[in-house]
Amino acid sequence: MKVFLAGIIQGSLSEARIHAQDWRTPIKRILAEHRPDAEVYCHYSLHPNSITYELPEIIETLSEGFQQAADCDLLIAYVPSASMGTAVEIYEAARNNAIVLTISPMAPNWVLRAYSDEILPDVEAFEQFIASGGLDKLVEQRK
């Protein structure tokens, strides 16, 4: 199972800095524990200094990420606040029939509602969902 980790990096910040990326570690741990077959792709891990990129590299990096999202089986989106890049990744994954699990307090958001198979309020709820077989049920439904 190809898994894409999508999530806020710059969000709505008006200066050249990024949001904390510490959410990625527990998600990877949860997947390793409950879905050892998961082949996890973390775009941020490949581009930790992307905030310093110039336009040609920005476009190349965005395009690469959008393609990886389109090619995954499962996209896990961490969206504590609005994230334009994550919204595009969610859309690309959903339109290519990937399962989309979103971790966000923004459950009423139209993009999240329209393209997520499940919206979970926090990482703890995500872990409970995975541990209780919620993902397995979604995978079976897609077969």
C-alpha cells in the first residue's frame, strides 16, 4: 500500500517559515505498528529546506508532490488550519480513487468533506480509527 503523508507546511503564514512538522513522526509510528505493509512517502522529508527554494524548484517540487499524491493508495492529510497545497494533494488522491483520511478540526470545510473518506479530529482519533480496523474496512470497500 502506497501511503502519501500530506499536511500543512506553510499554510497561511505570511513570512518565510513553516509550521511544526512533529505530527509526521506519530503518524509514521502508527502506520508501522498497524500497517507494516505501508510504503510511506513523506514529501517534506525529501524537501526539508523547501522554504528556501526559488520559483523553478518550487514548481518542480509542487508538481512532484501532486503526482505522488495522485499515485498513492492512501493519503493521510494533517490539516490543523487551511493549507492550499494539501487541498490540491487531497483532490489529486481522491480523483484517482485513493482513500483519503484527514486529521483536522475543520470537519465542516467543503474540500475536506467532499474528498475525505474519514475526517478525524486529532492524531489520537486517527490511531483509534486505524487500530479498530477502520482503514481495513475502507480498503475492503474499495476492492
